[in-house]
Amino acid sequence: MSDPNCIFCKIVSGEIPAKKLYEDAEVLAFHDIRPQAPVHFLVVPKTHVATLYDATPSHEAAFGRMLAIAGRLARESGAAEGFRTIVNTGPVGHQEVYHVHMHVLGGPEPLGPMLQRRKQ
Ligand code: AMP
Ligand code: ZN
């Protein structure tokens, strides 16, 4: 349920500090340490799951909660006109931390391009 070498498990347990936004039985939300937008926080399941490849039906409650809480937290954080949610998976998806996390990025102004199409 928890990986002793996982930085986000350590944040969930309180072993490593984080600027927490929200917590319930299923998920924890905290500010990204290297924000890439005026609003940039992460929402993670409290249970360790490395990637979306490793998801099972047992994760549905937490993953559903991650999406269900995003809008409220974004609005409360200053992103009232829209935001982006991103879940990076594996090396091709540039995943750095192997505990599933959903980025929520937004701000008062429209975001710059993040998902540009590669020119053919
Ligand atoms: P990625 O795995 O590429 O989707 O992104 C991992 C994200 O975790 C990056 O945006 C990091 O800035 C963020 N991050 C890494 N360590 C911490 C930490 N201790 N507290 C908050 N955010 C972190
Ligand atoms: Zn973990």
C-alpha cells in the first residue's frame, strides 16, 4: 500500500513536508515544488500505485476522487476560468515520480502551449 522509497508516499505519511491543499481518505493534494503555472498542484492517491499501467479496479475510488475534486481545488486556488489536468505515464510520457499523480495547472490568465503537436 506504501513504498518506503517513494517520495509521494513519504509526503502522504508526513515524513516529507509539502504544502497541502486537501486531504481525505482516498487522496492528497499538494503544491508542486517546481510550479509551471501560477496554479500548479498535484493530486495523488494515498495508496502507492506506480503508474496508470499498474491501475486495477481497486484504484477506481481514488482515481475518481482525483478528478472529482480537481475543479473545486482549482477554483479555490485561483484558477476559476479553467485549468489543465495532466497525468504523465512512463518514460515516453516523461514521468519522473513513479507514484501516480495528476497535475492541475491554471491561473488567472490562459496558459501557454503545453501539448503542442509535433510538426510532421
Ligand atoms: P512528472 O512525474 O514528470 O509528472 O512530475 C513530477 C512532479 O513532481 C514535478 O512537477 C515535480 O516538480 C514534482 N515534485 C517532485 N518532488 C516534489 C515534492 N517533494 N513536492 C512537491 N512536488 C514535487
Ligand atoms: Zn508512492
